[in-house]
Amino acid sequence: MLLLRRALILFVLATISSVAHGSSGSNNPAPFQPKSATADTKLPAAAATVASPPVQAAPAPTNVDMPEATVGLPEPIKLLIGAGGIYAAFLYYGSLQEDVFRYAAEDGSTFKEAWLLQVLEALANVVIGFAGMIITGPTKGIPLTFFGISGASQVTAKACTSLALANGLSFPVATLAKSGKMAPVMAGSLLLGGASYTLREYLQVAAIIGGTAIVSMGKKKGGSSSSSTMGVVYIIASLLLDGVTAGFQKRLKTETAKVGVKPKPYDFMFWTNLFMCLTAAVIAVGLGEVQTGMAFCTNNPEILSKIIKFAVCSAVGQSFIFYTIANFDPLVLSTVTTTRKIFSVLLSIFLKGHSLNPTGWSGIALACGGILSELQLKSSGSSKKKKGEHKQ
């Protein structure tokens, strides 16, 4: 099993290196698209969401028109800054998120206020987003309706992920499951959009879902079955909402194009997180989480520091995401954020006391293989598009 772990880590590192070298400097990536039965049926970019780190994953912003790449620093240094910042912020983000929901007070009580946590996380992103928007200059005439809808669906998806952790689903299982967000998108496209997919694409999704199921069965330490069941329900709800969010974000991009507005990255960060914060605040107040959550944090100040660090890591990591896609094509960002999820899973297993039997490790390998295969497919699609453009 030690050889399997080492091989997996080396494979991930090799993937980052090969994709980054092959993609830096290009501004014309080819995103993952299904083979559609109609000329204009496209797969929504489910993974491209603002603020969200895995288990969240580390949040990737909406597809927006990015500024031109900055000049001055060599490309490897820019990549080191962008990728290093994303890894540092979101690996710590994931660790803190797990710590928050695994924390137990002296009386055995735990932190369950997922909506309050989303309020604080979104608020940190609002502050950073506002500062960035002021520095770069706000965009006028932005249609805010779809920002509100997108923000509400996105924060609900994130809250469901947190509720899955609060109800006993382990961090590695939740993170791997969130990597299978293509499943609801594919299902929706097949049922509603008439899209078609290759056998490889079906196998990739099956590998991620199957590997996640094997990991959950391969854990040596079992928890409450009822809690685990509720955790699975919440993570499925989160995946479905990811698909809904992607659809609204695609509509948002269309609406901004109609009115001739091109929002800057920090416009998206500020407005999306503002509506996320407002939505979460209303729900948190309605559920009474503000009072119970603050009381828990007051009685257990050590968890309050973790929550604050968690929120700051989210905002800082989001800024590094914007820096990376301003200097490299989105495939590089996809490589970094995808492999970051794998490292988050491995770090959680090694550092947080999760114990897996050989069956569990085979599930990890299967799920990671599906994730990396999807990444390689995006890379090959980007390379084909670039070759076609050069021929023209």
C-alpha cells in the first residue's frame, strides 16, 4: 500500500508539471464539452464557481473575461505564486473545515451551524472582493438579478457540503464525492439537453462515484449509520445544486453580454459573495443558528479561531485563483484545483487519523484515476483546439 500511495503522489505531480508546461501563455482553452445532438447544446461549466473551495473545493470563479496577463515576472515564478498560493490557502482551508466539524466540546457537543459558517466565509470574501473591486474599478450596469440567484444556489450547495460533514460524512469521502459533480450535469444534459457522451466520459464519472463508494466502505472506523446516511443525502443535494448553479452562471454570462457589460473578476467575487452572505444570514437567523453558534464559539474560543482562519483562507485562496487565470489559461487553474483536491484527501487521511484498509485505498486510486483522466481529457481537448487555430 505504501508503494501505491507514493505512485499516486508522483503521478499527480507529473500531471501538474506536464499540463502547466503545455498550457501556460495560452488564452484559448477548450473547456470540457459533451458531444451534443444539437449545434448549440453545451455542457454548463459546473466546476467554475466563485468562492468555493472542497471540500469545497477550492472555489473556481465564473467564466469571465480576464485581464491580460501581467508582465515582468518569468512564467515559472508566476506559476509558483499562483499555484503555491492556491495550494497553501485551500489545503489549509480543507484542514480547518474538517477540524471545525470534528471538534467536540467538553460536554460532547459539536458545531452544527453550517449556515453561520457560510455567513462568515462569504463575508470575508465580500471584504476582499470589495477591496479588489475598488482598486481595479467597479463595473457599472451589471444585471444583479442573476448574481442573486447564482449566489443563493451556490451558498446552499456549500452549506449542504458542510452539513454532510456535520452529520458524520468523512472529509475524504465528501471531497471525492464533490469531484463527481459531472454526474448530475451529465444527467441533466442527457434528459433535458439531448447531449451525448463518449464511453470514456461515462467511465470517468463511474470511477469517481465507484471509488468514493469503495472508500466509504473501506474505512476501518465506522460511525453512526444514521449520521452517515444523512451525510450522503446532504452531499448528493450539494452536487445537484452545483449543477443548478452552473446553469444560472451560464445564464448570468449571457445576460451580461446582452447589455454589453463585461464584469471584472472582483466584480464577480464581490457581488456573488454579497448575495451568498445575505442568503446565508437570512437562513441562519431563521434557524436560530446565530445565537447557538455564537454561544458555542464563546464557550469554546479555540473553534472560533479556526472558523476565522477558515474564512480568511477562502478569501485569500480566491484571490490567488484570480491571479492564476489572469496569467495562464483556465486549464492550468483546473489542473491546480483538481490535484489540490487529491492532496487534500491524502493529507486528511495521513494527518487526521482516518484509517483505510486495502479496499479503501483501492477506492482512492480508482476515484483519483477518474479525476486525473478527466483532467487529461481537458488537456488533450485544449491542445487540439490550439493546433486547429495555428492551422488557420
